[in-house]
Amino acid sequence: MNPSPREIRLNAFDMACLGHIQQGMWTHPRDRAVDYLSLSHWTSLARTLERGLFDGLFLADVLGVYDVHGGSQDAAIRHGVQIPLLDPMLLVPAMAAVTRNLGFGVTVNLAWEPPALLARRFSTLDHLTGGRIGWNIVTGYLDSAARAMGLDRQMAHDDRYDMADEFMAVVYRLWEESWAADAVKRDRASGVYADPSRVSRIRHEGRQYRLDAPHLVEPSPQRTPVLYQAGASDRGRAFAAMHAECVFLNGGPKPHVAALVADLRTRAAGRPIKAFLGATLVIGRTAAEARDKLEDYRRCASVEAALVHASASLGIDLAALDLDDELPAAPGNAIQSNVTALRAAAPRATKRALVDRMILGSRQPPITGSAAEVADALAAWVDDADVDGFNLSRTVIPDCIEDVVDLVVPVLQERGRYKRAYAPGTYREKLFGAGPRLAAPHPAAAVAR
């Protein structure tokens, strides 16, 4: 008997700015990214995603400006390349208020704030969303962010992960250990809201952090938010295997992605991990309509803006290279996996090879076709590379999301590859079918009470 086909997971991948991944799309006459300053833009997006039974909205963030290309921030500002940029955490309560099941994975850089402050914000959001919040753990990669925080440059790549390990140890204790499960009494007759004997101060003396305080927020539905991580370097994969529940991977050839997924699952030693692959979809009712739509979108793509983005994430000033120059090895503080992915995808990792991939103003070639053809492509990735789902970056918004919801989702449902209703419970319960809290062997479970 053949096993049931594996269900495909979908997240929308967005950012609270004009130009996220596909640079230049905001210039398309139907694109509404220019409305990013309006709450109605975000609540409308959340409603559409929930109508399409998306698992979550994955919100990216950075704390610096892309100033590697040409040694200047001017091109990033001129083209709206992730600047100006809002704080994504402030958007979540409004979107949660108009949905009941959609999860929210928010990128927050741990490098620039104390663990107690970050822990309080995520606990607050876990309460306000009814247990639908997740955290994409990042340590940053922009020296411009370090300068914004008063430093000359950021820590070395692996040192940032060492700092992150300590940070996670502290926030696990705040979320899982500080308040016992029976600490909150809410006893009106006695006037006792919480039993102080069941609330512990968390004391930590480490290399990077010192703490002597209780967590300020009572236990939330999940306690620890669903944990995402996007580092694919060797050190990043070690960190993900220890901490992450969901891993976000860049594209590349299927064997390359499959090897990364297999390595992550092996390192996690049986602990469940969901692998989400970054993808861009251009969908039509027919293959011809999809090709026409791609050409329509392509006229708006900005190669210069894409190079601005790539220069920062690769750690290479692409403005200084001729088209046929091979890309140098990325400096240690860049996103090391981006260069690795490019080298895996092209015979020679030249600037020309990079530009040739920038079909819609990004390094991510789109999957283009009819709804059935796109569904075939997504299913093949799941079956061949062992990914669990996709983070779908926007092209022309809202067209790109509505096309997935109205065209692709019904095809996947007919094939038994996509849910027909949300599972009950918190974000973690919907994703993994287990309890709302992290369980052993995750390190957070070791301090839970």
C-alpha cells in the first residue's frame, strides 16, 4: 500500500518595507507594496493568507542599511531596497486580531538587546496572538547595523553564534523556568493573583550576559515561541540542530538542498525539524498566461537594486567587479551560505552568472507555470529534497498571494498535498501535532517547570 502523499506547508515571506526580495516590483502599476505604512495593508494580507490556510506569515527584518554596493547607502535608498523599514513586531497584534489560526514568524536580531527585553516582547505577543507567535533567530550580518548600535563592526561570524547559544540559554530559563505552571492563582477571594513562592529569579553569570531577575510576564500559551533559524553555514547548522524547530533554506540545485536538509536532520538526532525552502511563484490559469505574467513583471525588475541587496548579503562589493569576474570567497561576516548556494547553482560563480539569475530582481529564479505545473514543482521539491514546505516571497502584491490561494491551493488539496482546515491549537501544535510547549530533547525542556 502506498503511503499518503506528504502535506506541503506554506508561509508567506514578507518584510515591512517597499522592496523585499524581488527588487523593483513596487513600480508595477498593480503592486500595493507602497501601502506598507497602512495597517489595513497588513490586515488584508493576513485575512487572505488565512483564507488560503497558510501556516504562517514569515516577516524578515534587518537593523542596518545596505551600503556595501559601491561603498554607499545611496542606491539602497534610491531604489527602496529594504529601506525605509518598519518594526515588524508592531504589525503582529493587528493581524492577529483579524485572524484565528495564522501563525507569525518574526525576525529579531538578538545581538543588540538584553535577553530579558526580548523575552518579554515575545511572551506578550504569545499572549496577544493566543499562542501563534514564532521567532526567527538571527545574529545579523551587516556592519551598518553595528555602527547604528555604536560599534565599529559586528562580531566575527562564529563568535556571534557562540553569543547566541548563551542568549538562548538565558531566554529558555526566563520563558520556561521562572514561573511554575501553577504560579498564577487569580484568586479574587484571597486577593492573591500569583504565588511568589512559585516564581523564581533567574540568575545567570556568563561571558556575554548577566541577569538576576524574574521573567516579567506570566506563562504564555507556548512559553517559548516557535523557533525559526536561517543559517546554513556549518556553524549555523550546528546552531539550528540545537535550537531550531523550523529552518529556512536558500534555493539551489535539489541535490544541494537535499544534502543540507539531510545534514540538519542528522545533526538534530531525531528531534523534529521542518525545512522551509525559499521560493518565488509566477502563476497563470494556463502556462501561456504565466509566461506573459512573468514578462510583464520582468519589465519592472531592477538589476541594480538586486545587486545592492546581493552585495550586502554576499559581503562583496559587486559594483567593483566586471561581469565576467568570479566572485571572491565571502568574508566571514557575510551570509556564508549565499555564496555556497550560488557556487552550487552555476558552473562559474561570476557576476554575470549572478545577474543572469536575477529574473525578477533577486537571485531566486521563479517557478513559473499553470497552477498544476506549479503544484507539480512544489511537490517535486518536497519529494526529492525532503523539504516540508516553502517561504513564498512576494512579487506583485496582492496578485501573487491571491494566485496561490485561488489557483494553486485547490490543486494541491485535490491531490491530497494540502490541508483543508487548520488543526486546533497553538502555532507549535498546528505545525507538529504535539503539545504547545517544547519537549525533550530540546534544551528548553530541560529547564521547564
